[in-house]
Amino acid sequence: MAIQHLTAIENMLAQMRAVANAAASVPARAQAAGPEAGGGFAAELSRSLERVSAMQNASAAQARAFQMGAPDISLNDVMIDMQKAGIAFQATLQMRNKLVQAYQEIASMPV
């Protein structure tokens, strides 16, 4: 069970690194592709929020199915998926906090 948690955490960290790398490479892609490329940081952020929301919805649905007595759902799977969704939400919350902090720092810079 501990190995599954480590794997889940490593997967989440890999996803976060992928998002960070995608956000870092946005200016280079935007310059090369022009304005028609779409997406960018805002689109990637939106996709990340949608993935977190989907994880939360799926874990809640799985928990409800377990509570209703679905025979194909184990408590271990429910708990692991709920933890994954919780970690994803906490990572998103920390990202939001960092964005707000960066915005406040930029806004307080003298012109």
C-alpha cells in the first residue's frame, strides 16, 4: 500500500513538472507559432483545473458507489483515489497562492 502511495505521489509530481515545463516553454512556442496557436499558460491552467475537478468528481462517485455496496470497488481503491484528488487539489491551491503572490509583487512594483 505504501508503494502505491509513493507511485501516486511520483505520478502527481511528474504531472506537476510537465505543467511547469509547458508553462516555461509557452513564450518560445508562442513566438514560433504566432497568435493562431491558442492555448498558452491560461489554457494549460484551465486544463489542469479540469483534470483536478475530474479527479475529485471521480473519487466522490467511487466513494458513493462503495457506500452503496458496489462489489467491484474496494475500500483501498476509494481511499487512494480520494488521496490523489486531495493532493491534486492542494497542489492547485498552492499554485494559485503562488500566482496571487506573484501578481501582488508585480502590482506593488514602482512604475
